[in-house]
Amino acid sequence: MSQVIVVTSGKGGVGKTTSAAAIGAGLALKGKKTCVIDFDVGLRNLDLVMGVERRVVFDFINVINDGIRLHQALIKDKRIEGLYILPTSQTRDKDALTREGVERVIEELKQDFDYVICDSPAGIEKGAFMALYFADEAIVVTNPEVSSVRDADRILGILNSKSRRAERGEPPMKQHLLLTRYDLERVARGEMLKLEDVVEILAIPVLGVIPEDDAVLQCSNNGMPVVLEPKSIAAQAYMDAVRRLLGETVELRFTTPPKKSFVNWLLRRSA
Amino acid sequence: MKLKDLFDLFRGPGRSTGSAARAKERLQVILAVERPLTRGQPDFLPLLQREILEVIRKYVPIDERRIKIEVEREADMSLLAVSIELPHATLSRAL
């Protein structure tokens, strides 16, 4: 059965698009046919992060409003089998998203895909609302930082009251916490909220903890989902999250700093 | 290296005076205030009030100023109280 998953956060810049790209690509690597949709109308970026920016001809908005067929707008990833991207418009605005139009596209995608990943824009306005409205599951992306956690809490409230499932009185949307940009050293020094703190506050199960890793920026510079750099710790953490999403039990890794030599330790302490 | 740095060098990480604890405490306080407003928010109340009044108005004339709607929120339950004062004549006719 096809699953619709929204990647959302409330706050901007926490890693929604990076995470939607990584998890979408990870699902495809696991053999699940996956489509990632960009809901950030007017500020499209999923295409750039996934390296297909020069292949966009038609987009999500054209399919909703201009009679363009879905298969004309879908972009097939050339590196990962079973991975597709539905880019959004760079020139229109969020009013081009109609509830009926979004529903029609999502229903059509569900016929053909195992997973439909909705990459939400920041904020709680129409674009973000449309991205979450039809979802079966939500991945709430949060940084270990006060404003991001507060906004995540706000989004959880909206998922529980404003989604189609909530309106229809259906079983609530499954919610997952994805903690990104987790700086192990600063957590160890007590300077940054730790995983346990965020879990205690938001009270939803953890899908994954993505440690701060240079590979994330390098991959986005190169237009590739970070899971294509499989040796990086971010890629490993994302693939663990994907396996949990698929129902496997995978122990959390990369939540404590790696052991360092005594000399390293001494240098670090006196720095 | 100052004496303080030397001292810090041998302090355990457990004794560090990080700000994460303060962040957690502030978040818990603000969310306790905000959640009742943002979660399960009773934004249906104005609509409910209007509909209740319309139903009653079908049978008896009511004075808008004689209506009180209150919500009391407590830890495990909320109480919705609607109080409408009816004109004396209306009631005696009904009885």
C-alpha cells in the first residue's frame, strides 16, 4: 500500500529539503518506488539539492492548473532506480495550489508509487498546509535549538487538528522526530539540547538523529542526496532512519562523540 | 595558559556550565503556556455559539446581552457553560 509522508518543521533552514531528498533517495535504494514532491511554490529548491535543476520542463503547478500530464512533469533520477522528483514552480505563488488539484496529483501518484514524500515549505501557511493535509505519516525535522523545537511543537498541533485524517476523525497521523545538525561535541559539553531533552518535550518517537557532518553541504553543493556518499556518518544516519521508517528496529548511532586519543583530548580541552 | 584554563583542563564534562539545561527549562515553560492555545484549540466556539443561538431563537426571542458563554480549562477536562436568560413571559407560556 502506498504511503504519503510529509517532511515538515515549521521553522525554515532546519534541513527539510535535505532530509526529504535523503530519505526519498534512501527509500528508493531500498527498492521502494518513491516520488519526492516540492511544495515550496515560488522558492523551489528540491530540484537543486537533488541535482535535476536543468531537467525541469513542466512542474507540479502545471499539472494542477495547466492540463500538463503528471508523467510529463516527473523527473526520473539517473543515479537511483525508482526515484522520481516532482519539482514545483519558481514563478507562481502558493495560491496556485488548490486542495482538489493536490489531491488529484497525490491520488495519481499513489497508483504508481510505494512512497510519496511531500517536502513542505517553512511556515504554517497554505503551502505547508497543503503538504501535510493528505499525509499518512509526518517526519518532523528539528534542530537541537529552542526556536526550532517550539515551531516543531506548533506543527505537531496542526498535524493533529488540521490534516484530512484529523478532519475525518480517522486514526491520527503517525509522527516521527528527525533531529538534524546534532553537534555531538556541543551536546557533550552541555551547550546544546540533547536528544533526550527534545524527545521529552515533543513526546514523539525518534526516527533518526543526523549528526552535524560536512558531507551534507558537500553533497548539496554537488546536487546529490547525501545517502549517495555512503561512508559519511550523515548518510549512515539517514539510512538508519529509512530502515526504521520501513519498520526495522535499528539502534541509534552517532549520538555520542567518537572516542579520541589522549593527545586529541588534551588539545581540545585547552583550545 | 592562565590558571583558570589549567583548572578547566581537568574538570569533567559533567561539571560544565552549559546553557542546554536553561534552553530545556525555557522551552518547557513556554510550551506549557502555548499548548492550550494551539492544541485542540476551541476555534469552533464562535460557530457553536451562533448555531445554539439560532436554534433557540427559532422558538423564543432572546436578548443578545443576556447570554454568557464560558470555557474553563483544567488539567484533565474542560467545561463549556452556556447560560441564556429567557424573558419571563416566554417561560410561563411554555409551562
